[in-house]
Amino acid sequence: MMEYRGRHYRTVWWEDGALKMIDQTLLPFTFTVAVSSSCRDTARHIRRMTVRGAPAIGAAGAYGMVQAFMEGKPEEGETALRATRPTARDLFAGIDRVKKAAGEASPRDRASAALAAAEEFAAHSAEECRLIGEQGAPLIGDGSTVLTHCNAGWLACVDWGTALAPVYRAHREGKRIFVLVDETRPRCQGGKLTAWELSGEGIPHAVIPDTAAGFYMRRGKVDMVITGADRIAFNGDTANKIGTLQVAVCAQRFGIPFYIAAPWATFDPECTSGSEIPIEERDPEEVTRMAGRDETGRLVSVRVCNPDSRAENPAFDVTPAELVTGYITPAGVITAADIPRVVPR
Ligand code: MRU
């Protein structure tokens, strides 16, 4: 279980009839809990990435559907939630799970059945991430350096994390681990969120520019790569944060094992290969501007690109299965060939 200042938090949870979430747009500078009291507001929070990371988006989507049922507008709510972020499979798994449970209940019990299903979905997701930690920890040798991209820690999930769960587990078992954290432009989930999590856990790490991953690999400074996933096609092709593909290509070039860690909801039986995975395009301003804290403590956003130039901002890329050494799942480490046989449908 992950803690902040001695208190256990989930990234997203239901309390006092509202959805609460750690505001990830303000970390690592300010720890604030955002509250959403309507499905529409929850959809807005998912889109603006108050809550982000595939499993956390899945839980937020599930709770958003609860709000849609409570508001008596399930179709409208579902449409709004589905339109927020197209790549993370977990979002659709969360929405569908709540919709199914509500559909099986009587009209009078619909909202409470929806809430029970969302709570169950979130708890199950957290438990799967805990198991990913258990399954992945033995892969990490004492004294290893692990490179990771984006944030696939507890902030990206309901709890524990995916790529970072094995790191946390191995660290708690007493292994000495060093983490190279890709900064992860444009939104810097590595430099801001992964680095913040690792600091909280007391795990030695360094943030590196995304462009430095190959440099460290070539020098023999990386023992393994672990990243998360937003959607895994049934042939093993994996969508994850933009830049993951470059890391995987470099890892293969230098003979470094490249693992993907994910819960079952991230595997999509309806995608036979990566070419079917929808890729989210985000506001180019995320590329042309950067947000941070200045020396006076103020949070500011500054332009970092030539003002006359156009930018493009694909949020994810697809790593072909042949570059993936293994998938760390709640039931063990599997290969692409195992996916159709072992993934629950
Ligand atoms: O755009 P984000 O920050 O939601 O993207 C997150 C990632 O790409 C993560 O690596 C992925 O969701 C796996 S999280 C456990």
C-alpha cells in the first residue's frame, strides 16, 4: 500500500457521495485532492489529466459511470466518458463493468449496484497491481539499475503501480535498486510524478532526458527496462506513453531485457494487433509550453518552442511484440504467444 506523509492514499476513491482524486497536474509541487460531484466534471478531470495512467483512468471512468446513473443520464454520461481518452483500454473496461452491473439491477437499485461494481473494480485493480509487484520483483537482481518511462507507479493506478510495483516490492525486500527515470516529455510524468513517488519511497534514482536512454544503455548502465501499458493487443503489440518505442528499440540493440507490466484490463481481445489501437492526439500546447515552479514558488507555464512553429502531440506509440521480453501480469511473467491463452476474457 502506498503512503503519503504516513497516510495511505488511493489515487482515486469514492467518499461522501463524490469522487476524489489526487490532483496529478499539481504534483510534485503541491499535494491537493480534487473533488468531482458530477459525471461531466469527472470526464473533464480525466481529459485534463487530473487523474491519469491507465488503471487510474479505468477506476475514474467506473466512478464516473456511477455518477451518470445517479444523475439519471447514463447514455449521456457514457458518451462523455468514452470521449475523454481513447487509448487506455482500462477506461472502457471500467465503464463497461459498471454499465453491466447497473443493467442487471432493478431500476430502484441501479445506482447502488453501479457504485458497488465501481468499488469492486477499483479494489480488484489495486489487488492486481499488488500481484504484479509480487510476480515482477524476482526479475530484479540486487544491485540492479532499472530504466522506466513515464509514470507507471501508484499514481497511475488505484494503488501500487504496474512498472514500479516490482521495484517497490524488491526494494521492500531489501534489494538495492537504482532507477533511471525518463523525464517523459511533453508532460514530464517521469520527472514530476515517478521521481516524486520514488523520493517518497526512499529509492535512489536520477531523472534523465528522454534522449539519454541510449547513452546509458550503451555504457552498460541499464540492467533492465520496465514500463507500463495503456493497451496491449492480443499479438502483444503494446501502446504506451510516447517515447516507449524508442526505448524498446534501444534496449534490443544493446541486449537489455524490456518488460511491460500490466493488469488484465489493459489487454484488449478486440485488438488483434497494434495497428488497431487508437492513438490519442493531445493539444500541441503541451509541446510548445512547459509548466513548473519558479524560484518564488509560483506555478508557471512558459513557452519553450519557436512561437511561429506548429507542433504535433501524439500521446502514445506502439511497441511491436518482438521487442518485448515479457509481460509482467498478476499471474506471472508471460510472452506474447501466451496472451490469447492466459488473458481472461
Ligand atoms: O498520458 P498518461 O500519463 O495517462 O500515460 C500514462 C502511461 O503511458 C502509463 O505508462 C500507462 O498508463 C501505464 S500506467 C500504470
